[in-house]
Amino acid sequence: MIETMFSIPLIRIKCDRWLYKKNKLLDLIPHQDMDIGDETVISNYQGANNLTGSITDILSSELDQVRHQLGSDAQIVRSWFESADNNMFHPPHTHGHGGWSAVLFVDYDPSVHTSTIFVSPFNHFINGLQLQYRPECTEGDLILFPSMLLHYTLPNTSNVRRTVCSFNLTVDMDNLPLSWTPDELDLK
């Protein structure tokens, strides 16, 4: 008998009432706060925590599904928007330990864009090659994955902007990565 020793979960949810939610999310993007910064994408990561309540409200039904699937009271701790114009990409990175991270494909055309690529924390056991997974996604798809999982995007080869809403969720406030801690959250 063959058993699988390890597996890596991924949660996929299709947002309901997508066009309504898409417009509400796009209205939240603080264009004046979006910059390239240290990344090769346009983002408001540095100052985005004031959006978390609004994103939580807009995605309330999807977050209820996540809570049900995880059997916990998962809460968004940090959220931001990220856009990629032609030749922009997000290099390989993780979001630390302790929870889940999410990508919601907001402005996304699968005929010209590619989705997030996830890198396995272990290589193929026979040939030693790196294992990667790229889910097929459409606009309105919400993908949640363990925060410690290395992931990245390929360069946008089109002239069509790709925009995602990303966030980190905790299922245990006592195990919250310090890099996730918003300034207004008092953990004392």
C-alpha cells in the first residue's frame, strides 16, 4: 500500500456576486499610496492595513466559508492590493509562518495573465526536480494557501494590468508573525 506522508492544502473559493464585489474592491485601491517600492509590482503593502475592515466586509461570505473549512475563527490581519503592468512580476517570497495567505484575482484575464506559482518545500523524490503548482484561475477566484509556502508570479507579458487583492489570515492570535502585526493591533 502507498501512503502519502505529506500534503499541502490549498483552498479555492469562487466569489459570489463577483461584479459587485470587484467594483467595491477597486474603489478601495488608494492610487496615491501605490508605488513600486522594493518590489517589481505596484503595491500599497506598506500602508494598507486601514483597508482590512473594508475587505473583510466585502468578502464576508467567502471568509465564512474559509472559517467553516478551517474550523476556526480565521481573521484577516493584513491586506493590500498589488498590480502588475507589462514586464512586472512578484519575485519568490513567503509570508512567514503561523497562518494562511490569500490571493484574490481582481483584474485578471487568463488569456493574457498567469496565476500565482507555488513552490513545494520539497523536491520530487525520484528525479530531484523542484515541484511547482500553478492553479488555473479566473477573475473572482480566491486562493488561500499556507503562508510559509514559497510563491511568485511570472512577468506580465501583456499591456493589460493584472491586479490582485492579497491578505494574511491568522487562525491563532497567539502565533501571529510579527511582520503581520498592524500598528493599530495591540497584542499586549
